[in-house]
Amino acid sequence: MKTMKVSIVTPNGPAYEGETDFVSTKATSGELGILPGHISTVAPLATAPVKVKTQAGTDYVAVSGGFIEIRPEAVTILAQSAELSNEIDIERAVEAKKRAEQRIQEHRPEIDIKRAEYALRRAINRLEVAKHR
């Protein structure tokens, strides 16, 4: 079976590297399903899970924004942050979600709503990926 290399890199260094026969994620323009031999593409990513199918099973990574570069033999994701499902602190993610929801509801002028909405999307993404431990 044909495979391709997948790398997820953050400003702190590599977050994930491996061989895969399928990657699924969400670009800002919609869902992406990537198989070996995929046409070369570059796209901005949404804050969403990245699903990497390997011979050993399926790995899930919570990715917060960034870009994906797809080549026929490799997928590279440059993300602002990325966490494997088993690395996510669930309590911290739940608290971040509650905080973001509270800030959005308060509507105070000193609150940056866009930042609160981003924090909420990130917390929800982390909690969704954490389900796949």
C-alpha cells in the first residue's frame, strides 16, 4: 500500500511525524481528505482536528490554524499550535471553554470578542480531539 510522510510543525518544533495512507482535516474553504499522490496544494487551515490514519490505527491532533502544504508524497502542516489527543489536559480545556463562553456573553467593551471566539473554537477543538485517546 502506498504511503506518504506527514509532519505537523509548530513554532515550538515538531508536534507529529509519521507515515500515513490518509489524512483528513479542515481548511478554511472546507474539508480535505488526502491520499498519497494527491495534487500539490497549499491552503490555510481552520482550527480543527487532523486525523492521520496509520498502520497502527488512527492518530488525532488538535491543530489551531496555520497552513497545510500537500505534495504527492508528503503532507506538511505549519500550525500555530498542535496537541496529540493523549497530551491534552481536559480540565484545562474545559476551563478555557467556560472562560471564553463567559467573555463572549458579557459584552463588555474591554473584551476582545474575536479573541474570545478564537479561544472558544480552540477549546472545543481540544475537547473533541481528547475524546480519541
